[in-house]
Amino acid sequence: MPQDASNDVSSLTNCSDGQAVEQIAKWVLTGAREADVLEAVAATWPGRDARPLIAEALASFSASGLVDRAMVRGFAFEATKDLYRQMREIGDFAGALRALKQLVDLAA
């Protein structure tokens, strides 16, 4: 059931639309079916109209796809550098080499 997808939905009972949309997006990302999301919205926020909130949550996925490619590449580069550092710290040298290969690929 989607209610399990969040750590604590009880605190969201009187939330703003933004918080509800964010929670609905989390439920959708866990693979919840539309009927499950509708049921969860009714249980979590009684009296709220679920359809506009669901539509906004789905629209947020489209907006997420409109990011700058250079920004995503930069994020991936920085995250890979951090993973490389962490793998060296714990002695995972095979993982560190994979991270280096990823960095080379990102730099190309």
C-alpha cells in the first residue's frame, strides 16, 4: 500500500498542496497503481480532491526532464569523484578503478 512509501504520513494530514504532491510523486515512483494512490490520498487527506494533486505530481516528472545536460554531467562528475574518494578510503580499489573509468568517460 502506498502509505508505507513514506516514513511518516501522519504528519502530512494538514499539509500544503506542495507536500501532498511530493508524497504522491513518491507513491507513484514506488510503483503504486492509480487506484492505490487514490485510496492513499483519501486515507491520508480526507476530503481532498486527489485528481488535481495526482496530475500535478505527474507533471512534475515532465519538468524534471527539462534540466540542463551540462548540469547533469557536472553532477555525475562530482558524485563520481566523491564515490572514488569513498572507495579508496574503504579499500575498494576495484570500485575506485570503475569510478576512474567513469570519470574518463564523462570527461570525453
